[in-house]
Amino acid sequence: MEEQKNVILAIVLAVVILFGWEFLVGGIMPPPPPPQETVQQDGQAVTPPSQSGAPQPSVAGAPQSSTAPTVPGIVSQAEKAIEIEKNRKEVLKSVDRVKIQSPRIHGSIALKGARIDDVTFADYRETLDPESNEIAIFSPIGGPNPYFAQFGWSGAAGIKVPTGETLWKATSEVLTPEKPLVMTWDNGEGLIFTRTFAIDDKYMFTVDQSVVNKTDKPVALYPYGLLSRTSTPETSGFIILHEGPLGVFNQTLEEVDYDDLQDAGTIKQESIGGWIGITDKYWLAALIPNQQAKNSSRFNYVLDNRADKYQVDYLGEGVTIAPGATGINTSHFFAGAKEMKMIDTYTETLKIDRFDLAIDFGWLYFLTKPIFVALLWLNGYIGNLGVAILVLTVFIKLLLFPLANKSYKSMARMKKMQPKMIQLRERFGDDKARLNQEMMAFYKKEKVNPAAGCLPMLIQIPVFFALYKVLFVNIEMRHAPFFGWIQDLSAPDPTSLFNLFGLIPWTPPDFLMIGVWPLIMGASMWLQQRLNPQPADPIQARVMMMLPFVFTFLLGTFPSGLVIYWAWNNILSIIQQKMIMRQEGVT
């Protein structure tokens, strides 16, 4: 039926537009700048910046490390994780350190380079096992996949500033929310550098840097911060979620994919305030310079010894320090979980420009974030995020009830008219012009608009897409239990039809992990299709008939929270549609 084809085509196009726009917005970048010469300073390769002649920190900001050691033989992911963590801890012992001890962060700061290169999260584990390792966001140089933050000063040639090799002196052996860490270094040429790290009870560091000028000449220095990451991490692989370098410059979010940065090499930004960082699905490391000062920021990539090296950094405004005076710079640094309420609090209290955009709510932000706020509110009363998803779905269905009713009424009438329309096709099938004329006359007589159900369905798509995004990207879903065998709403259903749901001692490959909830979703989708008018075209009918099976296999690898939502939404739609069909006298 032409009207059915139009409805299906409109829905498909809407989905393509939504996903396509998400892909394009996430991938657009300015063209790479022209290549510049490099000069040497203290044995490090640096790139001259575009302002004031002050050098920017080098890519990786410190001596390069060797690639991570390989694990011999065929081992499981768990064994690899254990080996990597063991290797990381061994490397941590090789350098003197100051311990970080806060309610939500454990780790240490290396005295060599004053690098923050050891951070684990006290509240998050690698698996559901409470004895499994804490999530480690950073790793030191010499260990597997080095990832660290470093702060300092850049100066003109001839000024001796701290580098990644500098050995600092610390005033204490531990950094806590109650006790900041003060580190000092004397360059032996009249400049005394002091760096003070403070940490709150969550994930935010405050970095105060000061320089005392004991020379007889003024000194110009430029504060910087950098994040260096070696190797390209595994990502979720979905275009609806950005993982990689990002930042806010002049109130605009810029997201750069790893592969795009590899092609560009260097991407520069000029901004007042803002921030720059690297994000994973659930974790974020972000440099936050002075929000009132101008700074030059960069996304950078180099291939060194067959290892991918990514760096994001900023260079702040110059500070001229008179003889006998002290130059000061204060910045912040976030290393933690992307929890919405906490991110919003930092945005407000520290006046960080658009820091809430660190959570990828997408271009449907105006829908996605309110839906997530409502989900958290419900969870606060219910105490089970899975049940909160079910209740929120009911609320959304009620909100869209008038639109859905209009769609279902149109489909019910079309189904009721289907026998007559088949007769018209059989009678005038060879004469397309006459067939269209007769069908339009039939629609007019029955007072039915064949496209009446299309627009309400299209209006609902952004809402469903926003809810899908919420359930996919937010950390609150991670390791959140539902009931029974679903103990992690962010992970796929662990059961499988192909081993009789655990009765057969065999673990099927991923594409055969079709659990109970994907089967429920597929069955509900199939049943809902049976309630709709069936396409008259045999090929189209067969394609539609196959869709529930395709989606069942596709969603088998999706987070179970998404599958539960989809199945529950289908069930509610079936109930609503059956009620309308009964009212319209359609069986």
C-alpha cells in the first residue's frame, strides 16, 4: 500500500536524519593548520605557538615510554586485566610518590615531573565483583598505556623551567581534602617554583602555581596544563556517543574523534576560559584554566615508535614577574566519573563554561537531559533504576497518549479498510492512474487521511531517541541491578537461547548471545506488527516480517536496560493499540 510505504519511509528517513546529524556534528572539525617548525628546549621537542613567542608544552610532555608489555599465549580478558594492573603497580614503585587519599579517589603523584599519573576510583570497580580492581583512569610512564596530567610554566629560551624530569620536594607524604600538597623546586638561577595541589571530596583538583623571582630582571612565564595519552583506547563503537578529545571554546563544544585527530595532526583553538580534555564513555579527564583569562588550546597527535600518542593542552596568558615579586596562576583539573549532578554542581560553583556538556546528551539536549533528571528523580524514590525506567516509560506514554491515539486510530481504520483496498488493487492494478483516483475517492468517502498516522509517529521519534541516548551514555546505568539475572543494566543480557539459558555448559559467541529480554523484545515487536495494516507488496511484507528477528539479534548485544525499555514500550503500545482497535470495531 502506498500510504503504508510513505509512513515507513518517513520513519526510516527520520531515524537516518537523527543518526546522521549526530554523526556529522560529532565529526566536523576545522582544517588542520599549516605545519610549523620545531625547536628544542631542555631536550624536548616543542612547537612555537601563535602568540607571544612562548613555547607550548611538547606532545606527551615528557620522555617517551616503550609500548606496553605483551602477555604471552592466549589468555582471557580478566587475566589480561590482572597482568596489566600488576605491571602498573610495579612501575608505580619505581618513582618516589605522594599518596592521594580522598573519599572517591585513590592514587599518587610522582615527585619526578610532579605528574598526576596514578588515579583510581574508590566507588567504581572493573566488574560486579566487589573485590575486583578499582577503575584506573591513569597510568605512569613505563607502564601499560601511559596516561597522565602535568602542569607547569613555559618560558623563552634560556629560562630554566621545570620539565618532566624535574625532581620536586614535597612537604608531606599524602594529599587529602583536608591537607593540600605543597611541592617546591629551585632552578638554581634565581627562580623558585612552588606547586600546590588540593583535592575536594569528589574528583576536582585545584592546582596553584607560583614563581618567586630572586633575579635582578623581570621574567615572563606562561602557565600550561596538559593531558598525555599513549595508545588508542577501545571505544563503544556507536556514533551516538563521543569518546576521545573534546573541549569547550568560546561557549562552543568541540569533539574530535581519535581517527580524525590522527589525520589532522594538530587542531588549535583560542578561547577565554573554557576547558579541554579526553573523555571515555563513563570517565573524564579535563584541564580547566582560569575562566577569565585568554588561553591557546591544542588537540595533538603523533606516531612515535609505532605508538599512538595523543595530547590535549592549553597555554595561558603570560605572567611578567618583576625582580623580588611572585607570579601566581590557579587552575583546576577534573579526573572522575561523569555523574550528572556532580558535573552540574561544578559548572555552577566554579563557573566553568559549559562543563555540563562533558556528558554527551547529544543535539537533543533539551529533551535528553530533562528525561535523565526525571529518571534519577524516580530512582531516588523507587531505589531500582530498572523499575524507574519502566515507570518513566509509562509517564512518557501518557504524555504522548493523544498523539499515539491519533496514529493508532488511523492505522485501525486503514486495517478495517484493507479488504476493500485489496479489491481496488485487483480491479485496477494495471492502471495506476485509475487506481490512485479510485483510492483517493475511497479515502474521501470514508473520511480517512492515509498520512494521518505519520506525523504523530514522527513527533514521537525524537522523544524515544532521547530516552535511548539517556539509557546508553549515563554512568548511573553501570552495574545497576534490575531483578533476577540482570545485575548490570549497562551490560547485555547474560543468558542465551543457544545454550538453553545456561543448561548447556557452553558459552556461545557474542552474536548468538540472544537472552531472555531480547527474545521478549522481538516477540513484542512481532506482535505489534501483526496489529498494523500489512503491506500489499509481497517483498515489502517479507521485509517487515523479518525485522523483529533482525532486531532480536541486533539488540542481543545492547545494554539490557535499553532492551527492557524497548520491550516494555512495545507492550504498552500493544495494549493501547488493542484498545483503540476494539473501539473502532477492528479485530
